[in-house]
Amino acid sequence: MKKNAIILLSGGIDSATAAYYIKKRIKPKKLIFLFFDYGQRALKEERFCVKKLAKLLKAELKIINLKWLGDISTSLVNIQKKVPKTKERDLKDVKQGQKEILRWWVPCRNSIFILAGLAHAESLFISEKEKYDIYIGLKSEGRVHFKDTTSKFIKKVNTLAKEATHHGKYKILAPLIKYDKDEIVKLGEKLKVPWIYTYSCYIGTSEKGKPIHCGDCLNCKLRQKAFYWANIPDPSIYKN
């Protein structure tokens, strides 16, 4: 029997590829995208991409207001401060990366997103007797990673889901958790992910309604490298 899916979608390469993977390989009966407004600097650009992806994949889109999370965040993802330019050598410097990880850390972000997805899944089961699995596009981050982007984290939140819900039979899944970013690009290319409707930049810039990547922040550099190592042309528009 086909299941239903709730996908936590940011509009980035990872979550977009996860969405296409779930739609085309798992083929759920019903598909819901949850997009979170947590006061991120790239809100407009991310939301633009998510709306396009929802239309293409014929998914119901729900935009969840979490502006309070942005209010308490100390991350450069939220705060209007100058973002340092990331250079080639910075991507290889593990010690420096581990020191600077708090620059980008939004308090409990993935945990909050997953619990929001779980609440929607439980509500739909109680009201409509429809069962939904919750999907998130987490990936292998290598030696420098956030604690909430690992297989261990996914295992723990599944344990929590059993105790946090009345029925306790909801699954939280991260199908790309063991993939590197270039592998995700290769998979996305096979699945025909429209890369022009994905957005990775921390800063957020648009021109004539089109999302533009800065080309200098950490996420932009990781995006560029992913396409390079996947040997797939990068169709993204970069300011720098």
C-alpha cells in the first residue's frame, strides 16, 4: 500500500533532490511540503524555489511561521552582518571549520523542523486516518558537521517520535544521509531536478525576480564544488 509523505523542504540542493527522489522512487499517495519561515536572510529566494518545486511535483505546500526562531538565533543565516568570504583553502581546513561552526548554527533548527513535521503527521492521522512519513534532506557532512545532521540524530528523533505521539508509529527518514554533496547532484541530475529552482546562498539576493547566489559564502562554495566534482554543468546564477 502506498504511503503518504511530508517533506521538509528548504529549496536547497539536498532537500530538492530528496523531494524528487521521494516523488519518483517512493511514489507516495499524497505529498505535502513544509517550508519554514524562521527569519532567514534568504527567505524570499528559498520560498520562490519551494513554490516552483511544489507546483512541478504537484505537492501541497504549507508555509510554517517560525519567526521567533530567527529572533533568538545568533547565526549569520539570520543576522544582517557581513558574511565572510569563503576561500578554497577554508574548505580543507577542518580545525578552522570546527571553530567557526557556531557562525551558522541556528538553535535546535532541525529538531524543531522535524517536530513540526511530526505534529502535522499526527494531526492528519487523528483527523483523517491518513498515515504520513516525515522526510528530511540531511546528507553526509564529513568531518565538519552539525550534530543534527547525522544518522545518530535521525535514530534518536525516531525514538523520541514513539514517546512524543499518541500512536507512536511515525517514521522520520533521511534517504540521502549517507550521500556526499556531489553524489546528491549526480542523483538529482538523473531525477531531473530543475537546479535553477534550488537555492543555497546564505545571504539572499534577487534580480528581476530571479534568485542570485552571492558566490562567496560557505554554502555557495559548497554548491559550486558539488557540481564540479559531479562533473555536471552548474546552471546557477552567481553575483561574484
